[in-house]
Amino acid sequence: MGTIGTRWTRAARLGLQNVTLLVVGLVVASLGCEDGRSASSGGSASDSEAGAAANPGPEAGWPHYGGDRGGMRYSPATQISKQNVGDLELAWTYHSGDVSDGRDGTSKTSFNSTPLLVGDTLVFCTPFHRVIAVDAETGEERWAYDSVQRQTKLPDPHSRVCRGVAYWEAEDEEELLRPCGHRIFMGTVDAELVALDARNGKACSDFGKDGRVDLRARMGEIEPWAYYVTSPPATVNDTVVVGGMVYDNLRRAAPPGVIRGFDARTGALRWAFDPVPPGYDGPGPEPGSDYVPGTANSWSILSSDEDLDLVFVPMGNAAVDYSAAERHNLDHFSSSVVALNGTTGELVWHYRMVNKDVWDFDTASQPVLFDFEMPDGTKVPAVAQGTKMGHVFILDRRTGQPIHGHKEVPVPTDGAPGELLAATQPVPTFVEPLHPSELTPDDAFGFTFWDRGKCRDELAKYRYDGMFTPPTTGGSIQYPQNPGGMNWGSLAIDPGRKLLVTNLMRMANGIQLIPRAEYDAMPDKSSHWPYQVQPMFGTPYAMKNFPILSPFGAPCSPPPWGTIVAVDLTTGRIAWEKPLGTIRDQAPFPIWLWPGFKQLGAPNLGGPVATASGLVFIAATTDRYLRAFDSETGEEVWSHRLPFTGNATPMTYRLGPEGRQYVVIASGGHVWSESGDALMAFALPR
């Protein structure tokens, strides 16, 4: 039984009266289902009540975003196995009603949330930043909290998204039974940190002001859409840590990327890590701000180790993404993983994955904590950090040192005039690179000789000298493109099989720097996904970012355009690699059914989940499927068609030895697909 289950049971021993009050509160809260926010279920309420009575806590829980604090995305559950996974069926679906296609004056929604299991309740957030709790066995709503967000219109291509919430519980057994002894934390599009009672969804009145902390406080004047939170906070002991998304490539003096730790009970600011390097001599904080503008930010998912009292922060880029000359060395912490003391916020170590990043190769993946087994059988507390380049660095999480070292490889430095570039880039020496680093016109893809020829010509237009080809005014190819490689879906660790599993995109983009005078004279400066024109004010250049596509709209880079890969953690070598997804829902006619085009793969955002029974579950792709793979062979053993793309990381759990194991996925689209609001749970037949 997991930590949550243990503490809920421990709390129950304090008195039958208190437990009765808690159960009554949950039952009352479950009656508050709003119109348009309903669940369809294969089980009855009586089934749920009987199951809850028999199963006081989870046998295989999911109390944190990635399953555990370290984000391993691994479950010990074995009820769903390779032998019976083909029998999986839809158990229930919950619709929140929080969906917009962007035509109503608000921003388009992307439902990318991964729920948490708190007791026998699933808790998740919607793109409108409501927090909802549903019965983990039936999908029936128990409570909902509306953060009453302003309908902030976000600039293209950003959509409204909330990837998840965080859970915290008090250590003291008596405090556990008081209001807000169990808390849910969420960051919002209005840049607030919200604390809720996990048992009834009510705001924790002792946290900040009426359960909220203003994250824009002491940040200076910031446009409503320029700084907000998209990913879950992290808790480490009694501190809740949060970063924020900073709007890219508007100007050099972007909002600060400060990382802050707040008291989990009161919301008081405990510490702030302003990612400014020693010896910095650039502009200081702007009026009304305590923090330097334009620093590297952390918009993705954090991890924590409570025994070491460390929080691990994946860092984005200092402003602006595609020009380094005006940063005044603020990119010292860019594209790195940073380890901070959870109590004080002091820097313990940092490891940089890219030197002088001018490619938007943010560290997007959650740092994944696990025990790395050495050849002599000893275990090292490690962190696996995936990157957009398809590199995986394995570091000692106590020191930040690579367990197997790394090498610095020479890269081109003849970029745009006046640019400041690094002569070398770090490459891991243990896990082999998972993304190709070569691309020539002869590699061009085409459905026919005609469109392949067009793609060959298109690739020949632009410079490509490897994945660290510098941006230029003549145009260059970015391969992998700035979304990756690996992105925020991160990776999963199967400790029993010593496997690391991840998914990647393999597509090329074009980048072209535009001299400032030329940009100023442009009559049309509009930017529409996926063709972007970004001003980068405060630098000598603007930037144009565009896909490299055939006349048929297919990527010119060679397939597969999406892959799922397993790495043997004893050797660092690829154990297996398979195309992930098909071009269904992208192609205008069913060309994906043709034998030669079944293995093209697909763009994908979202992550994998591994189970002790030898399965890997993943959605992520543009073709609207949730899939299961054999973790030892990579064979696809099951799939289910979703109503919308599942650009979220799934989760799985089992409530007690008599309960069913569920696999849950948010099916709600992305910027590239139709928006939806379906939370779907799958299980074996009763």
C-alpha cells in the first residue's frame, strides 16, 4: 500500500467518528455534479461503495504527476498483463464541459491533464483551470472547484492547458484529519497558486489570501498572457515549488524566470531562486520587480526527493530563444537541470544539456529519479534527463555529475553576424543518441517520385550541419525541430526489466533570421501556427520558423516521424525501436492502409507509462489512439480509438487486491487537433 493509503488508514485509527464525518463529506460532495459535467460508467454506485469498503487505499497508487515524486511513470500493478490486455474495455468516461475551439473569443483548449489518485478519488484539472474530483471506480463527480479565471486570450499558437495538479499531506496524524490536512495545489493561467482541501475541493483559507497566492507579485508589469503556469507544482517536505511559462521570443526583457518555494500551509514565500549567474553585469530588476528579466524559466514538470530535500527543475531558455549575443550570460542556467535545496532554495548543482542555446532546445522533459544499478550491483541515486535533441543524460542526483561522464563535441560557430555561439556541445557517452543527427537532400521522403523531388529541392535550400547548425539569415534546418525529440512527456523507467522507454518526434523545421530593418519593413508580420514570425525585440534580428513539407503536406524528413524507443539500462544501447502512430486523421484519404505507409509514425506529445506486468501504455499521437506495447519486444499488443487526440500522459492504478486495475487517459486534443474534454478509464471486464 502506498504512502497515501498508509496515512489514510493511520488516520482512520484515530477514531471512528472522524472517519464517519470524512465519508459523509465525500458522499455529500459527490452529489454536486453540475449540468454538462457528467460521467458514463460501466459500474454502479453500489459497486463503488462495496469496493471502497473492501479497499481502504490503493494497492498500486498514483499520488504524484509521474506516479511518484521522481516521475518514473511506473506502476507495480500486474492485473492487466500481456496475456489479457486484449480484453481491455472502456469502463467509464467523464466529460467536464470545459472545452473551446477558440472561436468564442477565448483561446483554444488542450486537455492534457494527468490525474492523481488521492485515496479512492481521481483529481485533475481542466484547461479552464477548474479542479475536479471523481470516483476512481465509476467516474462519478465528487466535487469541483472553479478558480473563476479571467478568459485570458493567449497569443497563437498557445492554447489553454493545465497538465496536472500536486498533492501534499501533513505529517502529523491529527493534522491529517483537520480541514486541508490533505491538499491539492494548482498553478493557473492567471498566474496564481491555488490550495484546496483534497477531500471536498474547498479553498484552504489559511493559504495566502482565501486559498490563493499571486505569482505575479513583485514581478513588475507583465502582460496577462506573458507569464502563467501550465504544469503542476512540486512538493518537497512542507514546501510547494512552482515555476512558470514565459512567452517566448517577443523581447529580450521577458518576464523573470524565477523559481519559488512557498510554505505548503500558509502560502508564505520561503525562498526564490533567481537564475542569475555569478558575475552578471547586465540590466537589473525592472521597477516593481525583485527579479532580473529575461532569465531562464521552468515551464515543465518538476521532481523532488524528500530524503535529500532536493527539488529538480528542468530549465528553459533565457530570452530570446534564437539569439544569445544580448543575454549578458543569462543563459548560464538555460537548457539545464537544476537541483535546489527544498527548504532554502539554495543552488546545490546544475548540469547544462546545451551550451549557448540558440535553437529553443529547452529542457522540456521532467527529470526522472531512479536507482541506477552499477556493474558491481551497487545502486546510485540517479536522475535521467531526456532532451529535445534525443539525448538522455544519467546523472548522480546528489552531485549532478554524469555517472558515465560525457563528451564535448565540436559544432559550427559561423552563425549570423554578431552572434555569440559555443564551440562545443555536451553529448552523453552511456545512452546512445535516440534521434538521428544527419539529414541530406537524398534522405527526402515522398509518396511519389514527384513530391520526393520537391522535398529534395526544399531540403537543399537550407543549411544543415547537424542538430547544432546555427540559425542564419540565409536559413537553416532544425532537425530535430524545436518541439523535439523528447518533450514534456518525458520517459518511463521499468526497474525490474532495467528499461528506459520514451517517445520522440522526428521532423525538420526551417529557421531564418530576419535583420531588424527588413522585419520593420515587412507589411505582414502575422504569425499563424505552424508558420511563425517572432519579433525578438532587443536583438538585431526577428525570426521565421516554418515546417519543411512536401506539396502533399507531409514532412520532407525521412520517416518514421514518431517513434517509441526502449533503452537497456545495463548497456545504454537501444533494446528496440518502433514507429509510433500512423498518418490517419492527417492524410486526406486512407493512404495509411497501404502496406508501404503503415510504418510512417506520427507527431506526438505526451508520455509513456510502464507496468510491472511488462506493458507500456501511451497515446500522444495525432491519430487518436491509446496503445499498449510489450515492454520487452516493442510489439503493439492493444489499441483503442479515442474521440480526440490523447496528448497527455496516461496513469494507472488499482484499489486494493480485490479491485480492478484502471488505465486512464485525458483525450482532449492539442493545438494541432480538435479540442475535447473526455477523461477515459479502461479496465478488464468484471
